[in-house]
Amino acid sequence: MERILITGASGFVGSFLVEEALRRGMDTWAGMRATSSHRYLQDSRIHFLELDFAHPDKLEKQLQVQDRFDYIVHCAGVTKCADSADFDRVNYGQTRNFVETLIRLGKAPRRFVFISTLSVFGPIHENTYEPIKENDTPQPNTAYGRSKLKAERFLQGLTDFPFVILRPTGIYGPRERDYYLMAESIKRHVDVAAGFRRQDLTFVYVQDVVQAVFLSLEKENVVGRSYFLSDGQVYSSRTFSDLIIRELGNPFVLRLTLPLCVLKAVSLLAGWLTGLRRKTSTLNRDKYNIMKQRNWQCDITPAMCELDYRPSYDLDRGVRETVAWYKKEGWL
């Protein structure tokens, strides 16, 4: 039986990866902190492994007693931090600790899939609205994107380490909380958009990310490659909220478009206030830079040709299933 380790297993994407590994009959290990929630990890077949990525000595002891994993999917990381330096410390530094420990112990897997982000490329092609391609020069404008790019470059600098990097655009689906906040706001009859200039958005449903991960594990000849992930479509800035409104029964909604200068001031203030309390904020400098970006198109042709990736969910189907789950779970 093939052994798979999924780090960040208690998170949104990680929990779905665990479910798929179990469905495939794999010996499934969930790597997570001792304090992480087991809410979506109730199956008795799951093996739990505490991993301390911050302390290489402890990490080495934790991995030393384990047999070599055939596959590792590294989802662990942070998307929100009270201190922007924590992005680099966790997303880059702890990824490096993990990989170097695996190599030192002689326990490199047959395939290591790193979940990165489209944000490593930042706001490029904003005048032409061309799809971002893998040979473009990354220009990340968020601490999150810079930390993920640094981790990518570390992996790309290794010799004979069998990695694949996946760069999904905005991931949504059941259990996800950031897009849920949009649905919650719409239920309260308010929908907010950022800026007046054209904005092209892309999305990918969580199950399509899961599909791409397992295709990356299956393809023996695909190694050392990086792939963008989306559903293959491009949407206007209002499409997502339009679909949510429909799924909520078309309630009256006050639609506000905030000038970017106003949004920037509010975001910086919110980030500063929560930073004083050492807490994270939904609105902050990184979030502002994400919202102001006008072009989120990306070229998924390499993933389709080399991985046989075929997105199953367009936004219409994905939002329908997501909102239905929010209702079923009592979130909406």
C-alpha cells in the first residue's frame, strides 16, 4: 500500500486531499500541529503525525521513526499573519526545514507536491490582460506571494529532488472561509467591489485542485515542473457575487464600488489596528494589493497537456455546491 503524507491536513485544501487519498485506498497520514482541529478528519483510517517545522531538531526526531513516504503533499503554510515577517518564516523557512530534513535522513519521497499560488507572479499584463504564463517574470506584491516564490526557488535549486509545484488561482468550495465572508455580506444585503477599472478574475474549485495534485503524483515523467491551476474560464469582477445572489434567492443587495484610494486607507488602518493586538485582519496591506490587481488570468495549457488536468467545475456549478454546503452546515 502506498504511503502518503499530507501536511496542513486540517486546513481547507488539506482535508479534501486526505479524503481523496483514503478513497484511493492509500496509507494516509495527516501532518498537523497538536493544536489543529480534527473536525474534517474523523475517519478512523487516518494516521496523525505531529510535525514541528519550526525546529529542525524536533522535526528530525519526528520523521526519523517514520518509514519513507511514497508521496508528500505540502499544504502547510499561512495565508494571514499579524506580522508580515511570519509569511517568510513559515512559508519559506519551514518548507526549507522540512525538505532539508527529508534529504538529510535519506527519506525524500518519490514525489513532493508543493502547493504554491498564482500570487507569486503579482500584477503583470495589467494593460493587455494577457494570461500569465510560466516564462513570465514573477513580480509578487504581497508578503504572502513573496514567501511562496522564495520557497519555489529553493525547491528549484535542489538537485535530484522530485518536486512538482502547483500554483492555483483563488480556491473556493465547502469549508472555505474567505469567500464565505462574501456570501455572508450578500446575505446582509451588501456587496462591495474594488475599483472601477476592468478586472478579470479566475477561480478553481477545491476538488479540481485535488484532481491536479493526484495527477501530479501519478505522472512518473513529470518532475521539476510548475503548473497554474484554474477552471479555464475568465470572469468579470461581479460574476462570483451574481451567482451567490442567485443561490440565496435573489435578495435585495446594495452594490458598492469603492475607489482604490478609499479601500487602501481602510485596509491599512484595519491592518494597523489588528497588528497592535497581534491579531490577523481580513483587510490589510496584502489583501488590498490582491483586490486591486486587475489581471488574474493564467495559462493552464501545460497542466492540461502534461498532467491531463481537466477542470470539472465551472463557477456556476462550484458556487451552487458551495452555497448549498454553507446552508446545510448552518453557515448561511
